Amino acid sequence: MWNRPDVDFVHSGDLPWERPNDGEFGFAGGGRKRLLSRDPGDGAETAVHRVVDPQVGVLAAEADLYVLSGGGVLNGRPIDVNHYLHVPAGTALDLRPGVRGLVLYCGFWSTPAFAAGDGQDVVTVTDTERLDWTPATWSGDVELKPGAMLKTLRADDRAYIYLAAMMPGWRSESEEAHPVYEESFKVYGDVLMGARGVMREGAYFFRSPGVFHGPLYSRGGTMSFIRSDAATTTEYRDPAPGGAWHELARQAYVD
């Protein structure tokens, strides 16, 4: 699951739509996916899926799904934008996209094999808009500037999954690194990721533990869907000369 090359970062809109492989989730009908990253050892992959036809079968891989646009019905229950779905391995799925279609951010924990068969309906559906924001906890003893918030979606001995948001104008002036794997998808907004540039809606990264990044700054506000292997803490360091947030923002936001 976590043994994949770092991706820091890519805009999913720049990637081609691909046909899922036969026997994988999304293959039935005219679905397409944009592959973001993959673990070559166990076949775990993360992709944006555009689902246009019913998908009926049993998913062999555990999956974390987030509805980016459109909606539909899953096992008789409506799903809509900003719903988070946890799908254990071996779950029976009857997924029927609505008239607006359905676009899902899909994080599979192994090869997304999908086939006919028997399975249980053990999907957990969370309407994230009904959850309250709480102050961010990833900074440890370092006090963050007001306006960094999170919603915890799943926390167990295998994963910590959450939404992270920053209000317009929020910044963190240091570079930072975390002792966990970190995978992030930009649901909306913008965030300056140090000298790497600005992540905007649809941007994605996957980082191994200990990779420094930042300083961080969001001009218009931002929200991201993040998966880690555990709840995180942060190590900070001062940026190199010329790497202050306001210097980098002056260059990055010229458009």
C-alpha cells in the first residue's frame, strides 16, 4: 500500500483518462480513470474514476472513496458530493451513477479486482458536510496560526484519514516534515507548497516519511482529502534564503 514512488505533486487534470483493466473496478461500461500512483508490490493504487454505468460485483480490495462530483445510489443508499465511503475488502457493491454521472477519488489498498460473486454490504458512508471542523492537531506542541482545521473521517491501527482545510490567507512560515506516509488530494482551493508551486483543485501528492515541504500559504482557502498510515506530528525548520512564504507567493501567484 505505502511502498510507492513519491509524487510531489501532479495535477490530475493533466493526466490522460485511461480504460480500467478487465476485471477491475470501473471496467463495466464506459468508465475511465486517471491513475495518480500505484504500489508495484501489492497493486494498491490511487485514481480518479469517472463512472458512467452501473458497477455490480464484489470488490476484493479495501478502498477509501470520496465523491468529487455527481452522485448516485450505492447498495440502495444515495451518495452525493463530499461523501466519504469506506469499503472493506470483499464487499458487495451495486453502484449506480445518477443522471449527472459520478466522479470518485479512489484509494485502493490492493489491486482493485472487481468480479461477480457473493459478499456482504459493509460499506460505511459518511456525509462529511455534517461533521464539525476542529482545530488542526498535526503541529504537535507548535501553535498554528488560526484557520487550520480538520475533520477526522477514519482513525484505526492502519490508517488516519481526514479532511484538512485552511481559511483564505492562512500561512505556515516554516518548512515541515512528518514521520508518516502522507497522500493528499486537493478537493478545492489553492495552497502554495513552497518552491514546488501552487497546488490547485485536482492536485495530488504522495510522500514518504521525513520529506520536507513548505512554507505553506493559501490565498483563497483550501480543502484536501488526506490519507496517512497514522496520525501525524510535525518537525519544523527555517526555509533557506529566498524561500520565505511571501517571496515564493509573489512568484507563484503571478497569474
